Amino acid sequence: MTAPLPLALITGPEEVLAERGVQSIVEAVRGTEPEAEVVKLYAGSYQPGELLVDASPSLFGGWTVIVVHDVDEADDALVEDVLAYLEQPADAVTLIVRHKSGNRGKKVLDLLKKQGARVIEAKAVKTEKDKTEFVKGEFRASRRRITEEAVAALVLAVGKDLRELAGACAQLVRDVEGMVEVDDVHTYYGERVETTGFKVAEAALAGHPPEAMRLLRHAMLGGLDPVPIVAVLAMQLRQVGKVAAAGRGSAGQLAKDLGMAPWQVDQARRVAQGWDGRRLGAAIQAVAQADVDVKGGIRTEPAVRSPEYAVERAVLEVCRLRHERGG
């Protein structure tokens, strides 16, 4: 039987990912040492010599996992004790060092890496792109599928807090069968979604510039990134186009044919009454360009100064096209 990992280093500021890293190592140790004890040490309350005492062999034997938190905030005593331990690691011990960022404790990091410690990165998840990739990763890990629109809606609804976002992913994986659709996100988190990007899209497609801009600016002042707003706007326009092109038929049948929910078909039909193919195509192009701009792509016009400006311009263009004469 292979002995448990002796050394591990978890770097980066994201607590959710760091906690998962610690848990994965503890579970791996307990896979071969089911009775392994876990000892947690914290820089703020550390007493000199504490690590070396905890790493001492027990009279009763057994494996010990020692997790040293916040080495980036450690005083000299903790740094010196960790370095001393690494010079002569104990048997039957797994040492996990947690370091968020900065140069404090860098000697510990360097020595851990030199001695072949397993390194787990807990990088910050801040941008909407990061959160989108996080959601996709959660579903991949669970061997489940989720649509791009549902990802955008979920990030829009609960993306401010990564722990809450992880919990939302887990709930959808647990409670929803098959592909997770935007309708499922609405079922669980609709109230929060409706007050943000979907309301902006609804006002824009209805051709109400003052209301669309009020909702948009309120959302962005509240910390919402332009990326998911553009994603929702694009999704709504595509749905209107699909429903308009599908012709007559019951909402239930069209929903099956188009991969949408019946309420989405009804909503798209109402919106489509104010649009024709030419103007809808122009709106889709305007939002597609905004998508490039807010993600930092090649901007076709120097006037696009920021992601916020890009999404505002797209919303206003959709409003303008809604009232433009056909032809």
C-alpha cells in the first residue's frame, strides 16, 4: 500500500478552492489511513514549538495531518518552526501549508517546492469569465451538462459570492435531471435573475431606453459585470429570432422543437411582434460586437472606451432598432 503524501502546499487567495484542496488531501490520506487525525494551526494564534509537538510520534501510532493556515501572515516563530520541520520531516505526518499571497513566508514555499510538495493553486475567481469557467468546471466534475445560457443566468443570479455559486451548482446538479437549462435556473433563482440582466434585456427589446438604462446602470453600480448582461441580451434576441422563424404552432410543441421552455416561447412571441427580420439581424450584430468589446476583443471603433460603454451602446442600439421603420 502506498504511503500518504508527506507534503502539500496550497497557494492563492480563493478560500473555497483552498478548502477543497485541503479536503482532497485529507480524503486521500484517509483512503490509506482511515483513522488519521487532523490538526489545524493558525498563524494568528500560533505558539512557538507547537508544530514540532504536534508532529511528534504518538504513543498510539497512527497518521497525523497538520494543516498550517495563513503562513503569509506568520510571525518569525512559525516560519522558523516550519523550516525546521522541513529539514527533518516526521514519519506518519502529512504537512499541508496554506499561503494566500505575498512574500511573507517565501522561504517556506521555496523549500516545500524543492522537496517535491504537491502544489494546489487556489487562484482568485473574480471576473465574470472566471466565474463562468468555474460553473462549467463544477458541472464537468459532476459529469453533467449545462447550456451556455443557463451558465450566464446562474452567474448573473448568484455570481457575487463564490461559495453561494458553488452551492447553486450543487443544487442544480442534485435536483435537475438531464441537461440544465436556463428555465431551471429561473425556477430556483428567478427572482434574483429577473431584477438584473433579464429585466435589462426585456426593457431593451421592448424599446424603452430610459427604463433599460436605469436598470442597466443600477445593475452595474451593484457590481454586476457587463459580460453576463450582454450574454442574456444575445440569448433573448436569438430566442425571438428562433420563435419568429418557426411560424405557428402551440407553445408546448415549439418549445420541444426549439429546445426552449413554453414560457420562453410565449415571451418571445410577444416581443417578436415589434420586430422584423432586418432589424432583428441588426440588433443581433450590435450585441455580438458588444460581446467582443466587453471581453476585450478587437474593437472596430476607437469610441468604445470601456466594457460599460460597450454594453450601454448596445442596449441603446437595440432600443433604437425596435422603433426604426421597417423596410
